[in-house]
Amino acid sequence: MEYKLIRSKRKSLTISITNGEITVKAPLKTPLSHIEAFIGEKSNWIERKIAEQKRKTDLLSNVIAGECVLYHGAFLKAVGSADHKRIKIDGEYIFIPEKYKDRTAADKALTAFLKRLAENELNILLADVSARTGLGYASFALTNARTKWGSCDGKCNIRLNWRLIMLDAELVEYVLIHELAHTVYHDHSKSFWAEVAKFMPRYNTAKKRLKTYSVLTSMYR
Ligand SMILES: [Zn+2]
């Protein structure tokens, strides 16, 4: 198994996988034989993790290719339909009327459709999370930001990327709590992350997972 070894002043061995590549972090003096044995022990986990990541990229590549539409974390199969006048979600399918002949037209219609749903849904969700956490905000608006999922300015106006409607509930919750926590701390200081953790102790999992979906912010433009 090929891997990248990073030695540093640390106490334990860890393995991480990013884009199918294995990185091992090891203390300065751990013998190579020990590291190799550790990797051997973890080989099942490593293979499973690599397969899992590949599946994710493959699935997103279906979204990129326009074969699927991501909605609430589910991959809906896009079906061109002569029977539908408007876009319609039905179970695991999303029907796209045939009048939207090419990809550009279909994406434009999809954007309008999803934005409408997002506006309504995120408005309600943000109010709900705000009430639950006691973190107030001044206003809410949708954005079409190129890289960000959300933002909160100095006056506590919250902006949310309409593409959040594509993500599963845990990721949306994380983004909402993140932006609401900015109404208290306008930075990414330790205090800020402690505020996030108050309402989502395992926020780190969501924070990392959110990165998988960053390609979506450059789509539907
Ligand atoms: Zn932030």
C-alpha cells in the first residue's frame, strides 16, 4: 500500500484518506516496521474508506453530468419528460419537462425551482434554529455565492446559499448554527467554535463532510 508519511512531534499514529490517498502521521521516533504493521492492521478500514470516498465522488460526478439532482442529500434521477409542464420531484425522480431542451435551459429552470423551495425552507429553518439556540439575527436572504455556503455580516444579517437545499439535514443544521454563532463572535476564534459546539458538539464531522460538496457552489450558474 502506498502512503505519505509525515513525522512530527506527536504522540500517536493516525491514518487519514483524502481523495484516495493515504497519509500516515507518526511520532518522530516510531520505527518504520511499527508503522507498516499499523497500516497492515488497518488495511480493511483503509480499503473501505477509499471505496466510500470514490463512491461519493462518482455520485457527485453524476450530479455534475446532469444525470442526478441532489436534493436534501438524496440523489434524484433526472428524467426528461413530455408529460410534465413543470419540474416535479416524485420519490427518487425529478422530472424535467422536455421543453428545456439543453443542459443550460434545464439548469436554469432547475435553479429557479430549487431557489423557490430553498427560500421558503431556509427561512423557516433559520428561524427555528435561532429560536432553539437563542441566537438572534437581523435579516435573512438567499445568495448565489460562488464559494460560501453562508455568511453573517457585522449587523447580523445572514445570507445563505440556495444550494443548501441540496444537502442533508445535518449539514444544513451545521451551516445555520455556524452563521448564527457569528452573531456573537464575528471571527473563527476558539470562543466562536465553542459557541458552535454548544449546539452541535460533533460539528467537526459536518464541517469536514461539507467540503465534499464544495463543487456544488460552482454549479448551476
Ligand atoms: Zn464562519
